[in-house]
Amino acid sequence: MEYKGHDEPHNAEGNNSAVPKTALIEAVSIRSMSLIILTGIATLFFIDWAQAVLLPLMVAVLISYALDPLVSALDHIKIPRAISAAIILLLLLGAIAGASIPLQTEAIAILDKVPVAVSKFQRKEARSAKQEESIMEKAQAAAKQIEESAAQGKKDNQPEHQGITPVRVIEKPTDVQDYALKSAPAVLVLVSQFISVLLLAFFILAVGPLYKRKVVRISGPSFGRMRQAARIMNEFHYQVRRFLFVMLLGGLFVGILTWLAFIALGVEQALFWGVVAGVASAVPYLGPFLVLIGTGIAAFIQFGEANTALIVAGTSLAITSIQGYLLTPWLTSQVSTLNPVAIFVGLLFWGWLWGPVGLIIATPILMIIKSLCDHVINLRPVGELLGK
């Protein structure tokens, strides 16, 4: 009897303690998920709100990763990093400006052909309309004449109003100067961000591995944590540089192949379109689509035939498709461990947040996040979702 009486309170106490523990675990899980969701929403709004600061910073970091080997090479021959960074950036700007001069001439030649092509197209449409007038068009013209006759009869029956000036609507022609003045604020913002990117890239290149050493130093007092932080930073540099190399190879492939194909097709300003296609290939999906539309319009202006324009636009689409669906994915799979679904979702997300520039920097951001998640134990599930 004593054993039984002693056992009953013990079981009752155990059952009573088991229920609060389960409820506590469920409450903690719900609270944790709520905090994660709220933190994600707050982070999303912060990224969108701080776009004017974060976007130039990310672009400057990518430029510094790309140019750091050149600056380090000058640093090895005892040239200070600040001077080396200034030399490399000035050479880059000079190369861009020098290459833009012949491209500007070809762009002006394309614009000069637009009015002639438009007037030629209008004359052709008017001639074909007179020659190929259908029965439906004749019926519409007859109905319109009947309506005008009825309206004229009503007007003759109505008394004339003295002193009333008829109103005539005159369409105002498009004023290019007025449009340029209205778009001046956007141009100023773009120029200011370009200057900010150059200055940030210069300072990042000038300080060199300073911030890398600072991150390693503040990562923790233990040598193991400092070594892990250094490994993560090196992985960041390695992943981003490999991606930039892949972008460079893809741009060269599209540019050179487009140039040669357009020469074979007899397209004028083939070099201009090759450079445009190579640069636009850095913007996934959007860049090739704009090149497709532009080359099709340019071919139609030059040849005046829809079939030839479709052939030229189809050639551009074929080249960018080879680069976008075969070459770049294969090269990216060699230098990255991201899966295609994660890359596509990242492109949608960062393109939605930051537009075309977000499409360019989406993949290196995902590479950095993947490297960070692989080295942090609590974030390894996220890295597993992003990986292959």
C-alpha cells in the first residue's frame, strides 16, 4: 500500500510536468518563427530603403574585387596602394572613354537613318493602302461619307452663331530639349552614383586587406575562430573573382560572335552591336531581350524587309541563348556550388529590389551568402538549400 501510494503522486507529477514542457516547446517554436519572419520583413524594407547607399557600395566592392589583382601587382613593385588604385581606375576610365568615341560615331550614324527609314516606310504604307484597298475599307469609306452628309444637313438647319470662333486643336510636336530638361534630375542622380562608386572603389583598393584583418581580429579571441574568419573572407574573394571571370568570358563570347555574324549578314555598324550585345549580356534576361529588339529594329531600318530583320534578330537571340543557357551555366557550375533554382530566384529577388543592377550582382551576392552559410553551423540549412 505504501509503494502504491508513493507511486501515484510520482506519476501524477510526471504527467503534469510533461504537458507544460510540450506547450513550452510549441510556444518557443512559434515565437522563433515569428521573429524570423519579422526580421526578414524588416531586412527587406531596410535594403529597399537604403538602396542609395547599399547599391553603390556593392558595385564598388565588386569592382574592387576585379581590380585588386592589378593593384596588388603594382604594390609588389613598391608602388603605394593609393597611387596604384588611382592609376588602375584612371586607365580603366581612359579605356572606356577611348572605346566610346568610335561607338558614338556609329550610334550617330544609326540615328541619322531613322528619319529616312520612317518616311520611306510611311510612303510604302500609303502606296500599298491605295493599291490594296479591300471591300471592307470601301464600305467604311461609304459609311463615313453618309455620316458626313447627314451631319452637314443638320448643320444647315441649325442657326448660325455670330461672334463664335471655332476651336482648332493643334498637336504640339515632341520637344527633345524639354524632355532632356525633365530627365535632368535622374541623370544627375545617375552621375552622382557613378562618382560614388568610383570613390568607394578607390578607397577599398587603397586600404587593401585592412578590413579583412579587422574582421579576422574582431571574430574572436581564439585562434580557431580567427582562422575560420580568414577562411570565410578568402572564400568570398575567390567566389566573386571566379564569377567576374565567367562574366568576362561570356561577354567576350557574345560580343565577338555577334560582330562576326552581323558582318556575314551585311548589317551596318556590326562592331557597335557586338559591343552592345557583349555588355548587355552581363544583365541576365533583360539585356539579351533589349539587344534582340534593338538589332531587329536596326535591321528593318537598314534593309526595309521584315524577313531580314527577323533573321538578324534571330541570330542575336541564338548567340545570347547559347551564352545564357549553355556556356554561362556550365562555367558557373565549375566555379560555384549554387543550384539553378536558387540562382533564378535570386535574380528575381534582386532584380525586383534593385532593377538591372540587381540582376548583375544577384549571383555574387548568393555566392557570398552560400559561403557564409557553409562555415556557420546555425546557417548550414540555408546553405544546403542554396547548394547543388
